[in-house]
Amino acid sequence: MKALIYLFVFIFGLIVGSFLNCIIYRLSKKESFLVKRSYCPYCKHTLHWQDLIPLLSFLVLKGRCRYCKKPISLQYPLVELATGFLFLLVVSQNIDSLFFELLNCEAITRSGATGFLIFSFLNILFLFLVSCFLIIIFVYDLKHYVVPDRVIYPAIFIAGSWYLVVSIFFNHYLRYEILNIMYSAVLAAVFFLAIVLISGGKGMGIGDVKLAFFMGLLLGYPNILVALSSSFFLGVIIGIMLIISGKRSLKSEVPFAPFLVTGTFLAMFFGEKIIDFSLRLFVV
């Protein structure tokens, strides 16, 4: 049963990833991604259904447009695969915890179990949506060196609305948990804003400040610390590797949002394990 669920989720993730590629491309062109049909960015030929099968079309066409034979960017299959695997992570974590709670919590009544199931399903959808926002930000900033307002503002609104709705209708979050989330968001944003002001905008951009606020809303304390420390650690390592390889210099601009997004995913899925591992290191 689980294997079928995971297969369905992975395929669904591939399909969503294909749609995210469309959003990423059309955001840069300021085009609608809901009305106009997909087309080749080179020859502008309208793509048909057989050209749009996630991952499979790329493999069958050997990474080239069917009509003009120009190469298709590796971004397309990579985003599809990343979305599929991230959706799998979301579902695997939540299904296991869901089954455990339902089987082991004798206090859950029939009505309570129904509410718990509804909350769990909505939470999975929320995490799917959050993952989509983060993937778009990752790729867009990597390509264009900017965190798009048309993505980050809806992401912040949806995250804030989610906690409000869950607190009202499911009584899931206590007052101190909401305060934890808000403090984490504000302090993360203030920290990045300080870097922007001190560096004169050279170290970070305002887009990173907005992304940090979103990360705080999503993760809370202490996971926000895991995300930020992981982001800076990855940024330093990748930066050193790029300088050594000669692809960047000390004065080169490097987009930081991809590192923040990666740190966010690490905190989302492995935050507790990373914290436990870190504590063991300090204790030993």
C-alpha cells in the first residue's frame, strides 16, 4: 500500500515540477503561466502533449527540442526530479507519524481521529505548496540573482494564514508556539537586514531578508538556527570551491537564496537529527 502511495506521490511531484519550470520561465518573461500554452523558448513552436511528459519526454527526445533540435536545459528534468523526491520526503515523514499517532494514541476518539486526519492531509498539502515556492526561489535566484516578489509575498501570506487557520479550527498551535514562529521570523529578517545595511547591499539583498522572514515563519526555533547555519556553511564551502576552480573571484556576486532554500529543506526534513547530532558533539 505504501509503495503505491509513494509511486503516485513521486509521479505527482514530477508533474508539478514540470509546471514549476513553466512558472520559472514565464516569471522572467512576465508572461501568464495559466493561459498561454507551453512553447519552445528557441523556435516558439507550441508543444504538444507528447513533448510535455515529465522526465520521459526529455529522455525520449535526448534533451533536444522535437522541432528545432536546440538543446533543452537540464533545469527541466532536474526540477521535476527534485520536486518528486521532495514530495516523497514530505509524505514519508507525515504518513509514518500519522499511522503512529492513530495506532498508539488511545485518547483519540472517532471525531478526534477525523479531525486529525483532515489536519494531516492539509498539512501535507501545505508542505507541498511550501516546497514549490522554495524550488521556484532556488532556481530563479540562481538564474537571475533576485528573489521574485511575486513568489515570496504569496509564500509569506500562505504560511501566516496556515498557522492562523490551524490555530482557530484545529487548536493545533498554542500561544507560545505562535510567538515562537513570529519571533523566529522577525529575528531572522532583522539579522539579514543588518547584514544588508552593514554591507551596503553587497553582502545580501532585500530579497534575502524577505526569504529569511518566510523561513522563520515556516521553521520556528530551533530549526531556523539549523537552516541559517547550514546555509552559511554551504555558502562558504561552495564559494571556496568556486574560487579554487577559477569560476569565481572574491569580488564575484553569488546568489545566496539557493543556500537558504537548501538550509530550509535540511531543517524541514532533518532538523531534529541535525540538532541531536550537534548536541552529542558538544556533550562529548
